[in-house]
Amino acid sequence: MPAEAVDRLTAALRARTTVEAPDPLASALLEHQGAPGPVHWTAEGHGFPVNDGGLSFRNPANHFALSAVRLARVATALAE
């Protein structure tokens, strides 16, 4: 996981939610959240990053994936 992951998630939570204490929540959400295996990222055909991870909500091929609108919102929040 990138070193700045907690800071980026904290910023996204602060900007997009009403969580009163986003710092500890971001740390808790990311604790032990290493990648479950290799994934390949692409924005081709989507306009925002998606991956091919079998357990990923950001893989449009998964039956439990986020909708395209929500994927775009996640990408926007994480890019800030």
C-alpha cells in the first residue's frame, strides 16, 4: 500500500462524507488492507481507473461492482 494511502483516504472522507474524525477511520479502514493479489489497472473505455481484481468493487466485471456512476465518484474522490 502506498505510504500516502491514509492521507488520501482521509482527504476523500473529509471531502465526501460527514465523518467527524476521518483520520482514525481512514487508518482503521486501511489496516491490513494489502492487495489480495496482482491486479491490472486501466482507464481505457471507462474514463476512470478500473481493475481486473476478482475481489474488487472497482472491477466492472464483478457482479458486486460499483455502478459506473459510483466508480467515477470514487475515482474523483481518490484523485483529489
